[in-house]
Amino acid sequence: MKISNAQLWVHDQDEALAFYTEKLGMEVRADVTLPEMGDFRWLTVSPPGQEDIAIVLMRIPGPPVFEEETVKEIESLMAKGAGATVFLTTDDCRADYQQLKAKGVEFTEPPEERPYGIDCGFRDPSGNHLRLTQVVEVAA
């Protein structure tokens, strides 16, 4: 078994698509709308060169899939940055931080030295938390 997709709830799929492609530089892997399923849209992105796994940018479905109360609970968790986290790795955290900041990405934490490397945090337009980490090898 292998992981093929991980899902993030998003408020607006077009807004999420613009963020993940234009600001983070990811590529669209699938963008399919199924009219026979009430215009359900399957939208996935992933970093260039990493075609074997994708992030599903999933609109939060209302009834009959989720009751309105459940939708509000999901939205509340997302607003707090507690809905989901995606961990990204990089060879140069500080340089990527500067590039992303110049593109308008709002960071919750600047790059900091940690025992495992250098990392920083930011959120997408839906409130999902993302970590960007430059991993260092720990001496045995």
C-alpha cells in the first residue's frame, strides 16, 4: 500500500487552487467536475516532480453528506488552524520563506532553528495550517 492523496477542506476551490498553484508553485494533478453528482469537483495539486501523491482541495459538502451543524464545526476548526496540517520540506527554508512572503503568503511563524532543522508556519486562505521545514540530519 502507498498513500496517493491527502485531503484538505477548503471554503472556495478556485481560491485554494490559486493559492496552491500561484503562490506555492504546485501543479494541478486533477480538476474534474461531475455534473451527474451535483457538480462535484475533484481537485488535486502536488509539488512539481512529485506526481505519486496529491493534496485534494475538497469543498465542504452540505446535506445530505454533512448536516449544517457538522459543516459549522469543520469551519470553526479551520478558522482556528486546527482542521489539518500539511508538512512540506525544502532545501532552504529561509529563502523559500522570503519568496513566499513576497508572493503574499502570510506566515504565522518565521523560520526558527529547531532540533530537527529550520521551520516556519503559514496558513492557506481556508485556514489550513502548513509547515515548511528544512530538515537536518541528527548525529547518531
